[in-house]
Amino acid sequence: MRKASAATVATIMGVALYFTLFWGYDALRVLTSPTYGLEDVWRSQFVFGVGAMFHLAPMGLIKLAAFFGAVKLAVAVICAVHIVDRLRSLAGGTVKSDILEGGLILVVAVSIVSIAPAVWSHNADLMRAQALQLALAALATALSLVERNYARPAKVEVPAAMVAPAR
């Protein structure tokens, strides 16, 4: 069984830490705000954009902002659990990256939904911020797949001439 490089593991941990800290902070800011973060116009532009696509009323916008806050909190918790699991594996054991991959799928989904209004409104700054998160999730997913490939035991082909006949 081969092991993934330390740089691969460090990059995955870095991305998980990024989403734990930044999405966790953003989720707590949204969920503790009386208007679920809609007072901060820059950070809530994607909520207004998605709400405009679905013709949501003000109460629908508040529910949508609360939903995005809850999803971001879930991703932050998932990434924190992965970090704890990764640290636990240093003491011995194996890492189960399935939970991180599930969290990264949520990141990709939220990023795609968030980037669509930025593209339609030609807002390059908002598009850049969402594309960075999408790129980080893609990088962590690719490295997680590489790590999973290295974790599989290598198959050794034995020629038939070297195998002893059964008696």
C-alpha cells in the first residue's frame, strides 16, 4: 500500500481548514443576524440574485438566506470533522475522506448556484470570489481522489509459469 505525499495531505487539510473557518464564520454571521445576513449587501448579492430568478417575496428571501447559512454551517462542520479525523489518523488509523467529499459536493453546488447571478449581472468581483471557492473545492476533490488511489493496495501480476500447480 502506497501513501500520498505530505503536500497532498497538507493541501487537503488547508482547504478543509479554509472552509471550516470562512464558511463557519459566514454561517454564524448569517444565522445570528436578525435579517439572516441580508443587511450586508456585498455578501448577500447571490441571495438577491437567486431570489430574483425565482421571483421570491421578502419572506422567501429571508428563508433562502437562512437555507444558505445552514448549508454553509453544515459544510463548516463537515470540514471540521474531517480535520479531527485527519489528526486522529496521525496517531494511527485510516482517514475516511467520504465525509469531506460530501461536504465538497455541497460547496460545489452552493458555488455554482451563487456564481450564476454574478455571471448574469456581469459582476466580475463577485464572480471571482465564488470561482475561487469553486476552484478550492475542485482542488481538494482531485487531491482526495489521488489520495484514495494511493490508498488502494497495488495489484501484483504473477505470471502463470511461477504459480505452483495445485495438488
